[in-house]
Amino acid sequence: MNNHPLFIRREPERGKKNEVALGAHARRLANCLMCAALLLACAAASADNAPVTTNAPVTTQIVDLANKVDGVHPGFRAFHAKGVVLEGSFKASAEAAKLSRATLFNGHTIPVTARFSDGSGMPTVPDGSPAMPRGLAIKYHLPGGADTDMVTNSFKLFPVGTGEDFRDLLQAIVASPPDAAKPTQLDQFFASHPNAPKAIGSLPIPDSFSDEEYHGIGAFIFVNKSGQRQAVRYLVVPEKLVHITPEEAAKQSPDFLFDDLTKRIAQKPLVFHLKAQLAEPGDQTKDASEPWPDERKVVDLGVLTLTKVVPNSADAQKKLLFLPTNLTAGIELSDDPLPSVRSAAYGVSFGRRSQPSSASSGSATSDP
């Protein structure tokens, strides 16, 4: 997959800069189409048998279609199937407590369980695959036994803004195999949803899980002790950001991100800064495919430190469920519909992948 010429970065020839600029969107679209087609070709043998319940709720259809896209892998998530579980802690900054009254931000050290993952639903997907998000889900273990979750990934914006559109995107991928007539349903979907190819085309390949930036995508509302409300979007920022080209990634082993993580964390903890981008009046909060302007203020909420891979990671991740709607007082949902859609789909996913005889494997968005 990584050696396909569409995925190899080249420098433009002199005198052709205008042509390159005009063709940039077309190449990004071709990247998305080719990656989706290749994923379908790889999974065709198992995916053809995955049923889709057309009269079911949207969230169930999303789960069914996820199995169509990446195949059926019992016991695994349908997307973000390949992952590893870590433990560590979080300590909030003083600025965080000004924005939210959440216990998470009171300045005490909070234990965490986290999971890094590849975005595909194939458990053996090569880590360097292009047009694939990498995920970081975090479960904060609060005093008194309660938890609160954050689900982040390397998308800078989500391809769509609603559960119905995400279902339709998956349907378009299923209906657009490599030999489909042009324009395919996926061509047509991208033409009517221009942020979808932008989102997929924005996905870089990191040299390490610890050198990637992760985005919360959806908007949440912080409420402080005075009752002031502030819309935010999460960022999880590494100490350094390092991306590699598809050509460089193709030379790596299929599990290089996981191998690297094990080696790095054995030498020293992985450190990230949890940050929040702050909305200004007039910034919309209901569409995760529409990012806020880059110049919006970003506040450092605290330091996330991951110290070890759990010894039984493979078993631990089967029992873990990270829900974007699992919030705590001081953090509320906005009018963004995706957190609720994702949580509902994860519930369907978890029920299916927890059954040994299940024919389906999990959620379609990330079930991280």
C-alpha cells in the first residue's frame, strides 16, 4: 500500500508550481479514493459476508458498515482494532481550574489508563499505512471511584459532522470497490462533502505514537466555579512533533509504532500536554468537520505522563470502553451530535466484541 505512487511525496518541477497548486485538491481526493479502494480489496474476502441491518438505528448501521469496510475480526474493534494499553497520570495546570470546576483540573495527580491505536479495523494493518488516523483515548480515574474519558485522534478535523453522514460515507466506501464505474459513490460523496477529503488528506504519518498530536475534534463546554461557560476543543500535544513520508514509512516494519513505543517507555516516560482551544463568540460548536480558526487561543490544561505498558495489554483493551459522553461535573456536552453518536455506536460495538461467538467486531468511528 505504502509504495503506491499516489502516496509518495515529490518536489514540484520548476515552472509547474501553478499546475501543482491547481491539482493539489485532486491529488488529495485521489489519495483518499485509492486508500479506501485498497483497504476494501484487502478485506473483501471477509467483509462480503458482513450483514447490514438497513432498518436499524443509525448507530447500528455504522457498526455493520464498519465490518463491511475492514472485514469481520471477532473480539476486535471495527476501527482502531490494533492498540496497546498504558498507565500513567495527569496533573492539571492552575489555568485549567480557572476554566472548569471539574475534579480532573483541581491540581492533584490523577491516575490514567490510556490506549494508543491505529485507525483501521484490521488488527494486522501496517503502522505506516497512509490516510489512517492514529488514536489516543484516555480514561481519568477520579477520586471516589468515578472515571471520565477523552477520545482523541490525529484528524485535525473530522470528515463529517453527523452520524447520518458518517454512515453514508461508509456506505459510499462499500459501494466503491477498485473496479467500480466512475464517478463512484465515494467520488460523489467527496464532491458533496468537501471537508471529508480534506480531513483524510490531512492525516500525516508519525515516526512514533509519542511524537504525534491528537485532537479531540468535537466541542465540549467547560463550566467554572462562577458558572462561566467556555466552549473548547481538546489537543494532546507531544514534546516534539515528528512526521515521516509514506516512502519512509514503507521501509519500516509493520509494527514499528508499537515496537518504538515499548522501547521508548522503557527508557523514560512519555510526556504530553493536554491543551484546550478556546472558542470565541460566533464560533460554531455543532460540526466537527469545521475547525475553528488557527488563531484561537490555546490554553495548557496540564501534563499527561505515561509510564508503562500494562503487562496484559491484549486482554486489558478488550475490557476497556472509552465513551466521549462519559463526563464529569464541570465538563458538558455542546450541541455537537457526534459524541452521543459515537458513544451509542461504541455501546453496540462493545456488546458485540465481548461475545466470543459474535460475527461482528466493533464500532465504526474508533471504539478506541
